[in-house]
Amino acid sequence: MTIRSTAGTPSSAEPPAPEGPDVSALLGDWLNTDRGAVSKGPLRLTVAECGKGLSVRALGSPAAAGRSPAGRQPRDWGEAPAAVYTAPGAPSVAWSFCAVYELGDLRTVLSAYYKTGILVTTASSVPLDGGGPGEWTRSFFHRAEEAV
């Protein structure tokens, strides 16, 4: 016979409720599969836990940062807090995030989701002054190899 307490205190056999979704699949260093050859979006992402959410540091192509690709030096977009999303029907597992960057005269929204070991991202950039067309890119990322 099993007896459960109605006092509202969890029994020692019950695990504590998580404070947020499991973000472990999203964490780490990620490299663009294009290796910067033609990408106008991010080239490298570092996703880390930050409080109850995530932070994302992006290293992007010069073109995505509002500079001429002739410079060829990747630009550090900086670190931005990211909103975390869960999959439908799986509220305990994070599978997606979104972060916003101000890059000179552009605002770039970086969205990503995790699927079968890769990170799929889109980067949408629009001029802050509202003039001119925006740009949209999609990129695929794999985990950076650990140094041995």
C-alpha cells in the first residue's frame, strides 16, 4: 500500500522540480559549416548558461556587421542574453534560442534550433534607421572539436 502526504511537502523519493528547461544540448562552442567562405552570418557561437537563461557570444563575418567583406577580419558581435524556447510537448528540454545584437548601423536577430547534433541558425539584419533592405541568412553549425 502506498500512502502519499497531502500536506504539500514533497517526499524524499520525489525529485525536485527543475527551475527551467534542460539547456545542455545547446551549450558549447559551435562552428559554421561554411567556414566563412560565403557566410554573411555568424561564423562561431559560444552558448553558455547565464542565470536561468543563456548567453550567446557570436563571432560574425564582416559583411554581417555592416562592413565591407574586403576587410576579412571576423567581428566579435559581443555577448547577448538569449530567450530560450522548448519543443511542443517537451517543456523540460530547451531546443531553441533567440538573441538580439546591435552591430553598428544594423540590428541583427539571431535565432537557432538544435536538431540531430547540429545547430541551425537564421540571422535577420535590418538597418536601425529604417532605410534600405534587410538581409536574411541561414547557417548550419557543428560543435567545435575539443583540443587534445
